[in-house]
Amino acid sequence: RRAATVVSDPTVLDPSMNLGPFESLLLGALLAAAGGELFVRGTVGIAHRLSIPPALIATTLAAFATSSPELVVAIRSALAGTPQIALGNVLGANLVDIALVLGLSLAIAPSPISRVGLGRDLPAAVALPVLTMAFAAIGGLGRIAALVLLAVFGVWFARTLLDMRDAARAPGDGDPPSNGALPAVAGVLLGIAMLIGAGDALVTGARGLSARHGWDPFVVGATLVALGTTAPELATVIVARLKGEDGVGLGTLLGSLVFNGGLIVPAAALISPIDASVAAITIPAAGAIAAVAFLLIVRASVLGRGHGLVLLAIYALSVVALFALQSG
């Protein structure tokens, strides 16, 4: 229960604006919508400029950028001596990303998928939470565990870079755009700033609501705070879907899972070893693993509404189980 107490610790997440919780949530939603539009447009522009598929740019650049709220939480909590909040936030964020966000996206409309991309990203997305649970069960996440997780991340990242190199060498569909890259880069940077601000505002609003209504802080951390820190991914996926760039949305989600588990958790553990309760992390971790495993066994070339409903059901069951565990 140590992780539960630090969610409300002001040294971990300090609201930067004197806004009420509902005003913070509204501000976060507006920033997420505007930042997502700028970020997707800039990402696609850079990808076309470099003759690289936008999905590969999304899996790396977009995923890292949209995972920045989790990184901020991880570093600040670890430096404060409470790295458990970093682990809990990452596990909750992964569940939201792969089950809720992707499920909502597919419930709106089907999405074509790249088997090449899934074959590269999904195994790492499964291996990292499984290893995290294993290390937690045998004594916590220390520096050795962090180095193992970083090694898995390094292998995945190296393979992704090789895919980007091969894609850049492949013949393109035409000459890259004649306009300069500066507008695209500026859009990406401004979009990142707005998405980070969106995550901060939404987390602040969620924490304000929990304090006002006396909700269990651990449940809030795994649900509302996780929803807040995944707002950049949600905005990116929705905007990408509206613009017909489905590969950007899915690539961002899968890349975020790998960055969260393979880079952000190890960063916190290297600063301050994490003594995590297996019981506390089992539900969000198992929910994310179940969602990823479901995607692994799906053989269709298009993910449809039925797949989205399964993912949403996994998320709903995980949240119900989490509330039941905390109230029991």
C-alpha cells in the first residue's frame, strides 16, 4: 500500500496552475486536441520528407514524445524516494493505451495493421511487463532488473532503427515535398509541448477530483492519473484516425508500451530501486498483457470493431477487478 500513499504526495505531482479540477480537465482536453493535430501533421510531414513510413516515425519519435508525462512522473517520484508511483503509473498507462485507447479507436472504425510492425513491437510489449512482474516477485526491481529491461528495449530499438534505414533506402512513391522541413519540425515541437501540458493539466484535474471526493489514491493512480498521462496518446490516435493515418496511431500506442516498460521503469529503478507489491501490480499488468496477447493471436489484416470491443472489455474487467481488490 506504499504506492497508494504517494499518489497524493505534492512532491511527486505538483499542480502548476490554480485551476479547479474541472477547469484543469477542460484545459487538458483542449491542449490535447490542438497538440495532437500539430504533432500528427508534423510527424507525417517529417516522414514524407525522409521517405520513411509514418508508422515507423510514430513508433519511435511519437511514442517517446507522448510517453513524456510518464517519464516526468517517473523521474520526479524516484528522486523523491517513492519510485513505486512510477511503476504503478506506467502499468496503468499501458493498460489504458493498449486496451482503452486502441479499443475506442477500433470501435469507431476498423483499422488496417502491418504484420511486420506487429511482429517487431508486440513481442517486446509482452516481454517487458512479464519481466517486470517476475522481478517484482523475486525481490523487486533493482539495478540489475533495470539493466535487463534496458537490454530488451535496446534490442527492440536497434531493430526498429534498422527497419527505418531499410525503408529509407527503398524506392519511394515520388520525390519528397519541395517545401522545407522547418514547418514540420516546428509543428512537432509545438505539438509535443502542448501534449505535455495536456497531460499535466489532466493529471492535476484527476488528482483534484480524487481529493474532493475522497477516492482511494491507488485506484486513482491506476485509473484517472493513468488516463491523464495517456492523454497525448489518445489525442494522437484520434487525430491520426481522422486524418487517415492509422499507422501513426497504432505505432504510437505500441511504441509507448515499449518505451514505458523498457526505458521509463528502468530509469526510475536506476535512480531508486523499486520494492513493488506483486498483488498491487498484477491487475494492470495482467490486463495489458492480455490485450497484447489478444493482438498477437489475431491473424486478420484489419482490426475491426469486434476486436475493439474485446479490448474495451479487457479494460473494463481490469478496472472492476482493481476497484474490487481495493475495496476488499
